Amino acid sequence: MAVARSLFVSASCTALVVAALLIPVAARAASDGVPPIGGVWSGKFSDTYWDQTHLGSPKPKNKFSTKVDVTINQGVGDFSMTINFQDVLPIDASAGIGVLVLGGFVGNYHANASMNGTASVTLSGVTNKAGTKLTFTGVGASGDFTHEITIKLKKQSP
């Protein structure tokens, strides 16, 4: 009886290990990139930022807005996004940037993008069902400033 039970347990364990190896790796949802967001976009970048320098500022909260042109290159579930600013985005007390390049993932009408560098940025976005409007909200930070970001885009071409 003990030998039979031992053989049964051994066979059961072996079957579970074999089944685990044969089960396909979980794939991403079939809705990756639905709707497609690749293409050329334009819109408005709005930013509220706080000057956090040690010297302090008489006006630590500032507003910044500018028009942007955005190019999105989409893969299967992932994308890269290049944001070109009409006006230079301030990233610290003495410098700014004219272009941001972010990478992220897209699917089920949602996208996220981020980048690390002199300024670190993390965005979360949502598209309409037709894939013609895209809105990102998020945060950015540098050594001097903390940003609260909103980007509203309309698709210009696929």
C-alpha cells in the first residue's frame, strides 16, 4: 500500500511538472495597441511647476503652457514618443529643453510613458475609442523643479 501511494504521489508530481512546462507563457492581451496611436499628433502641453531650490523663491508655483508636436512610433503593445515643444520647457532655474523622448506601453485605450534623465517624466494617458484624441497626465522632476503635467493631443495623420 505504501509503495502504491508513493508511486501515485511521484506520478502526480511528475504530471504537474510536465503540465507546467507545457502550458504556454501568458501572452499580452489581444487588444495591445487598440486603438493604434502611432502617427503625428499636435496639441497643448500645460504644466504647473514648483521651484524647490534651497534659496527659495518669492513665487514657488509657476505655470507654463505651449503648443507641442508629437510623433509616436508604435510596436506591438509598446511605443516611443517624441515631444517637440514650441517654447522651451523649464527644467531648472537656468535651463530648459525643447524635446522629450519617452517610451511606454499601450493597450485597451490606455498608454503609459516615462523617461529618466536630467528631467524624469512619468505619464499616464487615455485615448478615445476612435484613437483621434489622446490625453496624458503625469509628473516630472529635476534637481530644482517638480512638474504637474497635462498634454492634450489630436491626431494629425496616421
